[in-house]
Amino acid sequence: MNNDNKTYDLSQRLISDIQATTDTGIEMGVLENGIPYLSQRGLVKMIGVPRTTFQAFSDNWHSNKNKHSGIIISKLLKDKGHIEENLFIPINTNGKSTYAYTEPVCMALLEYYAFETDKPKQEAINSFRVLSRAGFRKFVYSYTGYSPEQNNLDSWRHFHDRVDMTTNNVPIGYFSVFIEIAQMIVPMIRSGVIITDKVVPDISVGLAWAKYWNTNNMGNDRIKYEHNYPEYYRQSLSNPQEAWAYPDNKLSQFRQWFRDEYIESKFPKYLLMQAKKGSIDSDTATKLLGAVQQPRIENRTNFDKSLKQAIVHNPKD
């Protein structure tokens, strides 16, 4: 695919966990973060336009969006909550690169080709009606057999298995960062964030706390302990691993730092990074910040602005 668009770092593609194809050849799937999509081949079948024509239009969206058709589609995209610069997300499916078109993009394009273009496509009209009745997410989940409930259970399993493996390994008189940040991880899972071996928030907290510890010369009384990941984690290949355990007499200081500094300033940055990677969507990120962070209008306003900028993939992504 020829794409002169430089807004994606193609080395950081998302992975499609589940794919399916209907009897009529419509390809679809679900990303590892639970977001449903249609492949480019699947979308053009639903729209009723030649793939080569659509591919050229999609690849050159940055210039096409300023044309008559692009202006109409841009408004439809905005109405459906799509604020990213590209129409697609580059992903890997079974080791092959492809483009994923998420719900707002698919529905906006279907609406355009069904009702807004000078020559409406019957395929687009039929598809728009089907997806409007069934719901895009339910349509894709039904064909792929994807279960959000199962993925939520898997997130709890990831969390509980690590708790079980960590609790008994922390020396008496010391605390671990992972156990202490349950107040952040539990709301993440409840908000629908899929916790896997690719979303490990305690690493972010651990690195930040270790830096704070060293910068403030908090002493030499922390010790290493043996930390293991569950066997189904990629990180388990290097088990056992050394992790820092901190003395209990510093626990109150850690909790104050975690509440006042990490949650208030560093956690929003962590969410922005996850949103840019596609691990969570903007709605989940915003809800999650509200669930974990103390309600502060200034922080929330700044976060919302940054979130919109973050998920519009810029050249740094």
C-alpha cells in the first residue's frame, strides 16, 4: 500500500486478536484492546466502491479531506466522534500488515456513500441499514465470537494471579509497588481497560517512584526481592526477576506521593500514552481519570485537551 502519510509509526502496529469473514467476503476483526473494525477489503464491499479507488482516497486523506466529498465526510466523522487525522489504523493480522477502519469511520463513510454522494451506492444503503439496526459493535462481535465479558474476566485473572504470586514473595517489613497500586488498577479494569502482559501499569509507577526515591536521597534500606510473572505473560520468559521492596516506614510517604504526584500528574500522561498506542480509547481514558483522580476541574480540562491532541497521531507517534 502506498501511503505517503507520515503520521503513523508503522513499527508500533496494533495486533488484531480475532478476525472473521462473512459469507459475502466482508472481513472484520477485534483489536487486542476490544475495539471492533472492518478491514479495507471488508469496508469497500459494504460501501460498494472499487478497492483501488477507495485505497487511493484513504491513503491521501490529508489532501482529499479538503475537497468537496472530503469536507462532507469530515463533518460526518466529527459528528460520530472521530478526531484522528487518519481514516485507518495500521495493524498486524497473523503477521501481515493491513488497515483497520473503526466504527466512526465505517459509519461515516457508509452514510456518505448511501445518502450524501451524488450517486448513492445500494450496497452502502443496505449496509448502513443493517449496521444501524444491529449496531456496529454487536455486528462485529457476533461474527467474530468476541466476548467483552470474557476479556474483562481475563483482566481480573491477570491482576489476581499477579497479586497471588507477589504477596508471598515480599519480605516482612517491606511493601511492593504492585500491591500498593491496586487502588489504580481495580478502577482501570472496572472501566473496561484490558489488563494484559502489554498493559502493565505498575512498571510506570515503579520507575517513577524509584526516580523519586533516588532524587530525594531517601536512604539505602530498600531491598531486592524475587518477582515472577504468570507463565502466560511474555515477561515470564525472564523469571525470576528482581524488583525493589521498600521499607514499611516509608509506606505513608509512598502513598502520599502516589496520590498527590503520580495520580495527579503522571497518571494522566500514562493514559495519554496508552491512548496514543490504542490500548484504550478516549472515552475510557476520560472515565478512568475521573474514577481514579481526585476531581479537579483544571486537571480534567487540561487532560481532555491533551487527550484530543494525543490520539490525533502526530509525526512523533
